Amino acid sequence: MQDLTASLRNDGQLAQAQITQGDATVWPPVPETIRWTVEPLGGDEIPLPPQAGSLQLLLEERGLAIAATHLAQAFRSFSKNDLEASNSQLRPTLESVLIFIAESRTSWRGSSGGQAIEAMNQADLFGKGEYEYVIGLWRMSHKNGSHPGLSNDEEALFRFHAVVSLVRFLVHRFC
């Protein structure tokens, strides 16, 4: 089924399933039914947060052109169902924002997102619980990155939502 939905996405179509639960408490039992619809794929049908498009412009406005470029590539890859490529572009999106913030708000200079997070934490830039969230998402994006080979729709969608939300939050607060 994943091959079919991926093929449809590549052809500009969206396949959606509507599942109606069955009822085993009646006689004769009513089975579960699945009804598929195929519709043209457009920006509204891609299950991404509306902030994703405005975030690219925000990044460009704040001087984060590299992050904006990676985010645009992640969006294009996700919308083509190239989930591993989308994940691999989300990491440098987040990393370039973290490095930018750490270098502009602390004395740290470097090239590693993980070290930038630590520098931000040592400078007390995070509120309660924020460090744990940021470092957790950072570790997750490296543990299950594109290199293991497979991402499913839900994992890729979560990563996109999480990274877009976090980057937007960080840019509004620090840039």
C-alpha cells in the first residue's frame, strides 16, 4: 500500500482512507469497511502545519538563509513522500538555527548542533523543561535519521511538526 500511495503522490494525487468500524455485537456481524478516495494533491492536503510556509520567510528575514534552504528542501521532499530525504534536511535546518543562536547569544563558536545546545544551556537561555525537549529532539533526529533507511509517514510527519514548531519558537525568542 505504501508503494501505491507514494506513486500517487509522485503523480500529484492524494489517497485517503476512511475507515468505518465494524460491529461484532449484532447478528450478522458488520465488518469493518475501508473506503478510499483519490484527490488532487495540493498544499492544503499535505498534513503539515501552516506555520511551515511562513517559517521559511521568517528564517530568510532573520538572516538564516541556510536554515530556510534546508527547510524548503525538507518540505519538497516530504510532499513527494521522500521521507528519508525530508528527515535529512530537517536536521541541518535545526542545527543551523541552534548554531546561529549559540554564537549570537554566547561566547561559544563551533559547528556542532549538540555543542550549541550545551552552550545555550550553560548560558541559561532555556526555560524550565526546554533544554530537555531540545536535546531530546536533537538526539532523536540523529538516532533515527535517514541513514537507517526507512521512515514511515507518521514518524516523518512528527519530525516535521516538531522541528518546525521548535525552530519557530527559537527564532521568535532569540533572533
